[in-house]
Amino acid sequence: MIQSFFNPEIIVAAMPIVLAGLFNTILLSLIVVPLGLAGGLVLAMLASVKSPLVRWPLMAWVDFFRAFPPLVLLVLLFAGLPFAGLELGGFACVAIAFFLNTGSYYGEILRAGIDSVPHGQVEAARSTGLSGLQAMGYIVLPQAVRNVLPDLLSNTLEVVKLTSLGSVVAVPELLYQARQAQSITYNPTPIVMAAVIYFLILWPLVRLLSRLENRALAGRG
Amino acid sequence: MIVSAKGIHKHFGHLHVLKGVDLEVAERELVFVIGPSGSGKSTLLRCLNRLEQPSAGSVTVDGIDMLAPATDINHARQRIGMVFQSFNLYPHMTALGNVALALRKVAGKSRAEADALGLAALERVGLADRATHRPLELSGGQQQRVAIARAIALEPRVMLFDEPTSALDPELVGSVLAVMRSLRESGMTMIVVSHEMAFARNAADRVVFMDDGLILEQGPPAAIFENPAHERTRAFIGQIQRH
């Protein structure tokens, strides 16, 4: 049992490979989370435009990418784009797929947050001469983000977990590296290492999320 | 005339809320607008700073055509302060933050200048000692006074009050009215939508009675309260005074 799953020699041998994967997972998260948030912010702000010319395409976009499995999207981009003359590589494909997929999720969360801010806030801001964008940036968004912080964090957790999909298109992130190490050593210990590392980086976020959710519940009561 | 609204119509879908309202206000005048709920008082006020876009008519404030497409509305709104029934303070900022924001972002003052002017405005409403408090740590009356400070900090030429005391507990109304009175004494032009008849009686220059989207009659408070010309005005004032 110890020899198969917690083999000390293999832990030592595989550590550099697995840590290189951890580095890439963190790098990937640091790219796809802000990218998704930025895309979501644009979608959420477009959602306040009343014109049907914006509204309908926006709804179709968000619905499509929320209904489309991110793994399928990723494989489609990776396998399909070269035929369109675009050789982007795994890393860029993951970034694009996540931008499309998680951007739509972040967008819906932020839209709900913006809707939760009373309209009187915007009116007060506009009455003092702030522009619509200034009112959004200084008054609405800070309150909106605070109101949906647990949902934003929860989605971010999902995004970090989903970076393991990158292994499918040979992005050397944590899971991919662990599998490499496993196939070299003929031992599942590296996979266990990856699992433990995922847990260690995500667990503090999960704790934080519970605390935020409890506080939100208390605030509501 | 510092405020001149002519032929204002406002439709909300098939609702015809304002049906051709003319309102002229002279500098330093305090005009009180009264009338039953749904008569269009608040909508009229909101048309003056274009929080609502009138369906027809013209609005000039301090010589600026508020409805012209070429008018920089954000610049023009600095001259027109507005106070809302529900205060609408920014809950994520301190009292001073609320007051200083537009000074920095609209009037272009430095942070130090904006803070100094903001503190002076809070001083005028008697709340300089609450500068670092968040709105939720203040009473309703204090919140409304911060909202007044937020508006007057920009040194507007006209102040609009949309039922400023309606959301307040009765014992807190007096402090807000006191601030409004001192503002009046400093020579501010004010247009006030409110049911505070006692205040109207001894502070207003003119009382305007609105009903069903029209101004039915207007005149000095004594004339409107003691001797209204219209049956509708008489009925409304009788109702208010019975409370």
C-alpha cells in the first residue's frame, strides 16, 4: 500500500516534475482567472444595454458557452484551429476556451451582482455629474462584487480545478506532469502527490468560501 | 429665471405623467411643489436635471439648455444638486468619501482639496465629526444631511429636494429641515417636493400645486393654504392638514 501510493523514493524522484506542473497550473490559473473575469465584466456591462441588437446576440453567446462542455470546446479548438491555419498550441487553446467558457459564467454572476445594486445609487451618482462609466466603476461594481463574492470565489475554485483539462492537450500542468511521472515510474504515487497538492492549494479557498457564505447567511437573517 | 421649464410632457409607455408643465424659478427663490401622489411632482423634478428625459418641452438651468444634444450633461449637473427620499448614500464609502467623490472625479480637485471642501460641506450640515462614519452607522436624519452635503459640496446654483423627509422617523425630520432652512438663508435657489406643510408655510416663497400631470395653481403659501382657488387644491390641503 505505502509502496504503491506513498512511495518515498518515488516522491523524491518525481518532486521536480510534479512541482514544474504545479508552477504551470498556477501560471495557467493566473492567466485564465483574470481573463475570464475581464470577459465576464464586459458581458455583464453589455447586459445593461437595452437595445435588442446587443441583447439577443449576448444572450445567445452566454447560453451557448455555458451549455458547451469546456472539454469539448478545448479539444475542438486544439484539433480544429490548425485546419483554419492557426497553430496556437495547447496553452493558448486552454486560455481561449476558458475565456469563452468561464467568461460566460463570471458574466452571469457579475450581472446578478450589478442587478442587486439599487438603481438609486446610479441616480445619486449621475446627479452629481459622474458619467455612466464612472458610476459603474466607483459606485455599482464595488457593491456588486461584494454582493456576489461567494459566487465569484466558488466559480474561481471551479476554474482552477478545470485547468487540469489542459492535460488533454498536452499542457504540462500539474495533472499532466504527474501522469508523466507515473508512466516513467510505473507507480501511482505521483498522482497522489498531485491530488494532495490540488487539495492544499484549494482548501484555503474552500474555507474562505464557507466563511463568506456563512457571513452572507447571517447578514440576510 | 435660473430655472425655466416649458411645455414639459413625459410619457412612461402609455402613461402620460406630465401633460405640459411650465415652471419658472427665480434666483434665491424657494418653490414648494405639493400634490397627491402620482401627480407627477417627482417626475417634474427629475426632468429638470434630466434624470428623466422629457418626452417634449424645454428645460434651461442657469442658462444651459439641459436637453440639447450638444450639452455636456455631466458638467451641467454639477450646477444642480439633488437630494432623494431614500438618501442614496454610497454604503461602501465613508461620509466624507460620499461627499468628496464627485469633487475629485467631476470637478477635478486633488484628493487634499476634495477632502477639505468635503469636510467644509459636512461642517455646514453639522456632521464634520461624522466624516469617517459609514452611512449605516448614521441615523436616517444624519444620512440625509450627508446627502445634502454631497450635493452642496459642488456649489450648485439650484438644489432639488425630492421628498427629503418622507423616509425619516418624525423625531429626525427637524434636523433635516433645519439644514434646509440654513441653506435657504444662505441664498440657495431651492425646489422642494414635500408634504412638510408647516415648513412650506414659513419658508417657501411660492407653493405650486400639481394634480394629474399639470400645475393647477400656484402662489404665496398663505394664498394657497388659506384661500385655494381650486376645489382639488382645497381637498388636498384639507386632507394633509387632518393628519
